Amino acid sequence: MLNSKDSILIMIDVQDKLVKMLNEKNQNEMVEKTKKIVRTAKILNIDTITTEQYPKGLGATIQEVQEILGEKYLPFEKTNFSVVKEDEIFEAIKKTGKKQVVLFGIEAHICVFQTAIELKEMGYEVFVVYDISHSRKDEEKLLAMKNLSQLGILTLSLEMVLFMWLTGSKNPNFKEVQALIK
């Protein structure tokens, strides 16, 4: 079961140019749902790791998310597709001491897919947020999610993640997080 106390959030390459490569429906979903999960992680004090694939060419993380993160916007630049292959990022993951990794981003069939597999192989419990992991082509995303599921990696919706982190309506942050979903 996903637990906010043992979770970290990894946001993979939610960058200007990559978001703009998605179709309009997926662009809107990506931006709105990314804001919700990042706000919730901030409310619940869940460490968030932000990566950017070659930001000089693909731009920075979208502005709306940078604003939510504020001083915690400390992106890791990467050139490898899997964040595990980037020593600085993997050290940051290990440093949290958490064993559950919730991840999402662009592109689902490349960076998200490879990161999820490698983290699972290293003993992490991995959860991929289905509705905020996108690829330029929907069929690529669907194939990635199908394969991840077959490998025992849970693919969850944004709401599934948020309510698992809350565990119940008695959570002191329940109303604040619930308001983000309405």
C-alpha cells in the first residue's frame, strides 16, 4: 500500500517543449494534474525530485510547477533516459531513505518506463501515475503502461495516489487536498 511517510515523488521532464509536443488534450491534462500532485506532495511534505532532459534545448520545467515548488524547485539536469543512470539524481533518491517511488512525466515509453524498471530492479516499490505520464503518441504510452503492469509495477490514477497518501478523511490535510480535485 502506498504510504505518504515512505514515498518520494519523481517528476520526469515536464518541460516546456516536451509538453507542447503532446496533443492539446494531453497538454491540458499534464499541466493541471501535475500542479495537483505537486501541490499535494508539498502539503504532505513528500520529497519531490524534478528532472529535466537537456534543458538548454527542451526548456525548463513548466512555469506553473516552478511557482508551486518555490524554493524547492531544484531541478536535476539529465542526459540519460533513466534517472537511475544519473549519479547525482540516484544519490538524491537514496538520501531520502524512502522505499516507495511515485513517478510520472514525459515520455511515458522512454524515461518514465526505463526509470520505473530500474528502480524496481533495485528494490524500490514503484508506482507510475498513469494519467500524468504521457508520450507524443498515445499508443506508445499504452504499450509502456501495459508492460509496466506485467512487470509488477502499479499504474495508478492521480486520484488513486492522492487518496492513498491521505489514507482517510481524518487526515488533517484531507480537506485541503480534496479541494484540489474538485
